[in-house]
Amino acid sequence: MTGSTRTDTRQDQGFVLVNALVLVAALAAVATLLLSRAETGRNRLEAGLTADQLSLSLDAFDALALSRLARDTGNRDHLREPWARPSPPLALARGEVTGRIQDLQGRFNVNWLSQSDNDLAQAAFGRLLAGLGLAPRISDDIRRFVTPGVQPSDRQRWLQRDPPQDPVGGPLLSADQLADLPGLSPGAYARLRGLITALPGDSRLNVNTARPEVLASFLPALSSAGLAQLLRQRDREGFASVEHFLTTARLQQAEDSSDSDDTETPPDVLGPEQLSVSSQWFRADSQAWLAGTSAQRVSLLRRQTSGRRPALIWQVTNRP
């Protein structure tokens, strides 16, 4: 009887030991799972905090851009003003933020193409494409896209995309909407992107900030040397008025004509109703870095009155 009791006791002890080991293993697994979830949660929290801090850094640059434009109280906008200079990197606790302000009225406004009676814009855009070595049909594709009521043939090209799209047509809010335009290759879009914008159709071209390629497209009678001379004069201090610019451009065209064998001088197609020496629409591009992570933002700003704080129209932010 004694031997049987010892055997039963050893079996009971073995059973308890096995159960204890199973329990310890289960508790260890639970602890590992909880630690893993805690680490995942901590990583998510840290990523969220980093993203929020990056957004706040970009907000800070937008505030700086708005302040710079508000301090500009002059009656003209040109590329030698403080707002036009790229900002050096501004140090943050664990990173930095940088950015620049660009005058969008120095670019070609594609929404001009939606105006059927704006022959000047149609012709200038064709010359801009030719100068970039791009196909003339791109002008027709964009013109149809920004005109309300997309034609059935154009709609069919959009419906065949993956996923299908069905645009209604009309003026654009951003030139980036052209990135997926059927018939406009990524390479062609990349060459065109820095020279175009999408603004209200009544916006004017600022001759003090206009890109050389855009200005040349509106002045077909001006030679390359004449355009270079016009730009040198402009970039020293900017034209004081539209009339000053037009007078200078006509004088330069007259010089070109006198040096040419062509006795017929092409007419000046530009008029004061299409031009300005000041701007309302600006774009702020900013980028922030924090602990090895970065975020970028594009903001559209509108300053309706000189010396007043501009309005923030929209923002597009890319962040982790």
C-alpha cells in the first residue's frame, strides 16, 4: 500500500508540474503578445506624433509665407522682392523646414483656353508648346478638357481608363488635374508643368514675374536677343507699369525690325487688358524633415489688397 501511495504521489506531482509549465508557457505567450501590441501601439503613436509635428512645421511655413506677402506693400511684384527669395532651412527640434513662394501669375493660365474668344491665349499656348517641342494637339486636348461639357469622343477616352473616369469639363482648380489627361504623356506634362497654372479666367499675366518661355509666347515678333534685353531690363527693378512694359517691348521690336531684312513688322498682339505688374495669386511650396521622415505641401494663396494678409485657398499635403 505504501509503494502504491508513493507512485500516485509522484504522478500527481508530475501532473502538477506539467500543468504549471503549460500555464507558464501560456502566460509567457500572453505577455509576449501584450508587449508586441504595446510596441506596435507605441510605434503607431510615435508615427502619429511625427506626422502631426511635420504638419505643424508646414503650417509654420505657410504662416511665414502669409506674413511675407502681407508685409509687401508696394504696387508691383517682381522677382527681386524678399518674398520671391527661397527660404533657407529653418531649424526645428529634431529637423528643419524650408520652402519658397512663387507668383502664379507669371505662368500661363490654362483656364484662358476655356474662353472661346481669347484668340491671343490660344495662339500663345500653341507657340509655348512649339518652343518646348511638344505636339500641337496638346493645345486642343487641354482646351476641350477645360471647356464645360466634355465631348463624347473625349469622354470615351476617360471611360476606358482604369479605373474609369467621367469628367464634366470646365475651368480647373489646379493644373495638376492635367496629369492624367489622355494624350498628355508624363514626360510632356513634366516639361509643361512648371510653366502653367490654373487660376480664374480673368487673371492677368504679370510681366515682372512671367517665365521667359511664357513671355516669349506672347511676343512672337521679338527676337531671342530682343527678349534677353527686355528680361535684363525687367530683372534689374521690374517695370513700373504695364504701359512702361509695352513701350519698352515695342521699342525692342522696332530695333529687331531695323536689324532685319523683313520690312513688315508683325503687330504687337499684347494689350494692357491682358497684363499686370502686380499679382494676387501665389503658391507656397514647403518641405519639412523630422527624425528622418519628411512631408511636403503645396498651398494656394490669394492676396486681394496690397499690405493685407492673403487668404489661404487650399492646401495639398503629402506626409507619412
